[in-house]
Amino acid sequence: MAPRIRYERLPTEAANRASRALDRLSSLEIARLMNREDRRAVAAVGRVTRSIARAVDLIVDALGAGGRLIFVGAGTSGRLGVLEAAECPPTFNTRPGLVQAVMAGGRASVFRSREGAEDDTRDAVRRLRARARAGDVVVGVSASGVTPFVRAALRAARARGCRTVLVACDPSGALRRLADVVITPATGPEVLAGSTRLKAGTATKLVLNTLTTASMARVGKVYGNRMIDLQPRSRKLLVRAALRAARARGCRTVLVACDPSGALRRLADVVITPATGPEVLAGSTRLKAGTATKLVLNTLTTASMARVGKVYGNRMIDLQPRSRKLRARAARLVAEIAGVPRARATVALVQAHGRARLAIVMARHGVGRGAAARLLQRCGGDLRAALRTSSD
């Protein structure tokens, strides 16, 4: 039986006091708030550079002895590992399999979320045994630090004689025994409570970028700050062609690019140009430019969803509770917003078939699923209005 995890105690699950009115802010106010919070991710990584350096040393030693680097994660953390592994061959001309990624739920989970896969410890052990061998370095990536898939993978990796690294955003010290090196940037509560694709994801990306770039520089894949083994297979013109095709079909268009010169303004209705400057590794835009792009995309989606009613305060009221962590989060938010005990919130969630927005109305007004659904429909889906309105 899996040990009980107190999700409510995790820093990545806490509510951010600065964003309590997220759903009532303007687009510009949300963008500025998220930018202020995003800076915390960079600062958090700056505080763990010694741990990052120890992990780089492990990786360099392993690669020099014929070992490999394997990232393991679920959800956003897993996707970041997949991206990092995918970027190494074109950037450093690494041989096939030298840098790999294991994603909970398999390849399909990269493109379509399978939240329950993070609880599948048997699959983690099976896949690590099939992939890893003695002398490899396995990097577990888990924003919370408690993802069952990642923990099981790290245990399996150690049993096979691998060195291990854990990247997590819980600085409490409780994770130190889980890996040879533990890297814990303390990013704090997210603007959207529990949405670790935001600051925690950014900090994780920065750490993984540093692990691979520093390791490859140390093993001779870089001359000065140049990629001397890159694979010249660019498809950069595809984006411009896609924008032209979108406009031809009557779509509104937005371009995100890191060229602030103004030459791109005619390419889209809105052009967003964060000026990130030259990369540490010349031309490797997966680094600063990639991070700036991630921040912009995070803000576009988060602000848009908050503005169209997918958020209450700074809570995800339409989350899909398909993992233990998300079921616990859903029960907490129903209890907090409806003002009822956790047990009653859990019952309402079950009766609402996991739909938190509906369960909140049911629990607050003490009505069944049908009455709550009709009330929400009458209020145009607006949860605030439904909570203020009588269910009669």
C-alpha cells in the first residue's frame, strides 16, 4: 500500500496570496503579476547552483565512462525532460540513446495529458529496468518531489547501480535521501494554485538546460561558446508559412519571437518580442529565448483562461482530478470555496463525477447534481454568480 502523502503541506500546492483576485484582474494586471512571480524562479535556481554543479560532475563522470543520461518525469516535468533529451542530438550531435527521457504514460502523454500515469509505480520500475544500466545517471524530475512514478524510478535506478539526481521544488530537506544529488529551487506557491507548469516548470527548465549545457561543454562538445557538433537541419521558415496560412483562413495571429528590431511587426496581428540577447551557448535558443517563450505562452494561456471564467480567485475550478494529487487538490478547493468540511466536499465531488465547479455549488447550497447544474446554467457558468444566487 502506498504511503499517504499530505499534499496540502507541499509548497507547490499552496495558494499564492499575491494572486487571490486573479480572476478579477485585467489582462495587463495578470501579465505584470505573472512577470513579478516568474522572476522568483530565476532567483530560486540561482540559490541552488552548487547542487547543480555536483549533478554536472556526476553526469560528466558517467558520460566519460560510457554511461548515459536519462530524465524521468510525469506531466510538465516529464515533458521538460523529453524536450531536453530531444534538443541534445541537434545541438551537440550526441549519439542515439546517449541522452534519453522516460515519460509517465509513454509517448502519447507528451501531447495529451494522462494525469493518472504519475501514480503508476509498476510501470516506472518496468521501464527503468528496460532502459537503465549500471553507470548511467538517472535524473528524476518532479515539481512536488512526491510523484510516485518518479520516486519508484529513482529507487529502481539505484538498484541497477545508477547514480541519481532529483530536481524538485520542495526545499524542506525531506527529499535528500531520495537521490545522490537533490536540486531544490524554492519557487513558492504558483499564481494559479498547484499549476506547476508555471514557476516550478520554469525553474525546472533552467536546471535541466544547465545540466545538459554544462555537461556537454565539459566533455568537449563546445569550443569557446560555440556548438561545434550541431546538426544543421533548420526549419525556421515553417513558422512564417504557418502564419500566412492562418491569416488566409481568417484567423487572428500572434507571433512570439526574440527579435526586438521591429522587422517582424507585419507578420501577425500581435507581435511579442522579448529581447533576451545572445545565448550562453551561441545560437542555442532553447536557453534564454526558450525560457522567455515559455513565460509568454504560460501568461497567454493562464490569463486567457482566468478571463473566460476557468478560474475562481486563483483556483483551477475545472481541473480534471485523475491522479491522487489532483483528487486531493479538488477536495481542498471544494471545501475552501464552498465553506464545508473536507468530508462533505469529497462526497460532493463523487456525486458530481469529479467536476469541481459543480461540486462547489452542490456543497454550498446543499442541493443535488441536477439542481446545481441548472443553477450554473442560469448563471451562464459563472461560479461567483451561482454562489450568490439562491438555488430555489
